[in-house]
Amino acid sequence: MMLVYDRRIVQLRGSEPAAEILLNKVDLENAEFNVESQHRQAILGKFHQVKEYELILMALRRGEEHLYPSEDVVRLTPDDAGRIADLMSSIDPEIWGRIIKNERITASMDRTLWFGIFSDGKLVSLGNATVTDIASNMGAVATHGSSRNRGYATSIVSALLREMLKANDLAPIHVLKDNAPARRVYEKVGFRPYRNYLFGFTEPS
């Protein structure tokens, strides 16, 4: 199975021969991809100047959660889009800086939950999740470097997870394999590793 969204995001699952056949149908100059690890060679053979990262898909079923609620967590609104973009871009300019824009954040808010924590009027921690009656998915979680180790990310994840589990029995999240602090937060609330994936994007020649 291959899904190409917005002529840039490629999701690919299945056998290696099928993946090569499907990728031959793709004609994209710039692409972001999320594929099973076994398809790495097919991706490298199709695209040039590829920046790649190893991802772990973690999952949690209802009843396995350990929530740490906090009154500091608030629902973010379109008025916060600029603050969201600034925080995410400052934390990871290579990944988030290239794809996170105010307009995209604002447009996402009718279908995506955004929660945040403010300190002295400044947005210091945030997270988002898509929640539907069919499936839910936790997206980005980010905390400013000067505000880490205060439990902010754990509180954000707990708030998002509470809403996700109201709608669905299963909550997934992707995390970079080498992001040990994030993995510790997710494991603390009950997430466990499920499967490895390859994420990345093509870079300009």
C-alpha cells in the first residue's frame, strides 16, 4: 500500500518487491516519507539527497495509561499559531523548521487538539493530537530547553492521551529512536515500543 498526500508525503507499507513497483509510479521533486525499515534501499534508490531518521512507533491501549494531570495545561487556539511555530522551529529547525508554518498550524486546529503550558506569558511546552471516532494519533510534543525536567511534557502527553482514549482504545505516537528523553516521557505514561520505521525527506540538490 502506498499513500501520497499533498503531492509530498509518501506512506509506504508492504513487501519489498511491491514497494519498488509502487515507488516507480511516484514522480515527486520534493518528498517526505514514512516507510517500513525494510524499504530503506528502495527509498535511497528512488530519491537522491535523502535525509533519513529512524523512528519508533509506540502504542498504548486503554487501561495501560498512567496519567499525570496538571492545571497548567491549556487548550491552544489559532491566536497561538505563531508561538507554536516559533517554539517548534527553535527546538528542531531541521525537521520542524521546514514544515511548521503559521498557516498550516491554524488550518489544522479544526481537526487537531493543541495543548500548551505557559510560563511568565511565554509558551514553553506544547503537544498535539488528531482525535477522531475512527482513530487517533499523537503528533508533536516539544518543550523549550530552559523549561525541561519540570514535568511539562508529561503533563501535556497526559492531557492529550486522556482525550484520545475517550474516543479510541488505542493511542499511537512516533518518536525518533535516538530521542531518549522523549521515549522516557512516553514510557512513563504507559507507551511501549511497537515497530520501527524510517522517516525522512529529500533535500535540494
